[in-house]
Amino acid sequence: MALIEYVALVILGGLVLAWEAWAPGQPRVEPLTLLFWVLANMLGELLWLPTPKERGYLSMATAANFATLLILPVSLAVTTTVLAGALVDLMFRHRRWYQVLFNASVCCIAVFSASHVFLSVGQGRDGLENLLSPLNAGALVLSAVTYFLLNTWLVTGVVALDQKLKACPVWATTFASSQEVLGSFILFTLGLLFAALFLAWGYMSAFLATIATYFVRGAYNRYVEGRTTPAATASRAGAGADPG
């Protein structure tokens, strides 16, 4: 029962923030720009970075979502990321309706909050030079931390309630280990790169972002293989030495 109430509460929170995001007076954007970021976020939702512990929690959607909230106004950032995630859940993952709503609400809460932190602390969305200004470093870090904490803790709540575990150990082992934190740092850095490329090159940045993603995923895959292979070898050696 607690799990159902928790999921319902998160969904309600997402709906409230979505309503708040679309308050009157929100700036508009070209339909092509909206389509571009929806497709970019859908692609991110379909790509995963493997983790050394093989949990598969590092989604490239984090990079796409972070880039989106750095570029688009709050209302459009929320709409784009939520719509992309929901479409992927329905079309490719075939999730149940309440799972789609929960995932969309988590995304809405994380993107809405991180976007507001970025606007409140930073220099606003005024182009590439402003985005990469040293004065914006604090805003970038705080918005990334806000997104990371909200996204991971909301998911942790479901896992802990479903498996009847304590939330803090679940979060620490699933999201806060050194390998997962490193992976998340790479994703947020990649999201900043995507945003900078878009501001510099516009829609042509899609090609550069694809190339960057290819090399980053390849490098991270080699890192994961390098971390897991010695551990697997040591495990087999220990099993062979066990007298039984």
C-alpha cells in the first residue's frame, strides 16, 4: 500500500509542477526546435551506458535532458523531456500506464527543479558565451546536482518500498558508488557539450553530438571492461582454489 501511495504522490507532484511550468507568459519556440529536442531526448532514452556493476542505470537521457534544460525555457524543457520519455516508454519499452506516468513525473520534477536552479543562480540563457562563462560554473554544478539527487532519490523510493529495503543503502549502492557517480559526471558533461554545440552550430550540431556520443560511449565501455575483467578473473581464480 505504501508503494502505491508513494507512486501516486510522485505523479501528483509531477502534474502540479507541469501545471506551474505552463503558467501564462512563457516564451515560445519554433516547432522545428521543439521537434529537434524531442527526437534528441528520445534517442537518449534508448541509449544506455553499462556500469561496472551491470545495473544499467546510466541512461544517455540524462545528457539529453540536461542539455535541454540549459537551452529551452522551463515550460518547453519539461514538455520536451516528458514527451520524449513517455513516447519511448509506450513505443519501445511497452511499459504499463502507471509506470509511464511515474517516469514522466520523475522527469518533470527533476527537469523543472534543475531548470529553476540554473535560472536562479546563473546568468540566464543568453547564448554560448554566457553558458560557458566562469560565472555560470556554479549554476551548472548546482543544476546538475539538483537533477541527479531528485532523479535518483525518487527512483530509490520505489526500489526501497518494492523490495522492502532501507532507502539510504539502496541509494548509496545503486547510485552513489564511485563508478556510478563517474558515469553521471560524464553524462552531465556530455549534456553541457550538446548544449554548447547546439548554440554554436544549430541543427548541424546533431552530427557532431552523434560523433561525440560514439567516442564517449566507446571509451566508457572500454573503461567498464577494464574494471570488470580483473574482477571476473579474480573471482574465477578464487573459485578454482576453493577446496570445496
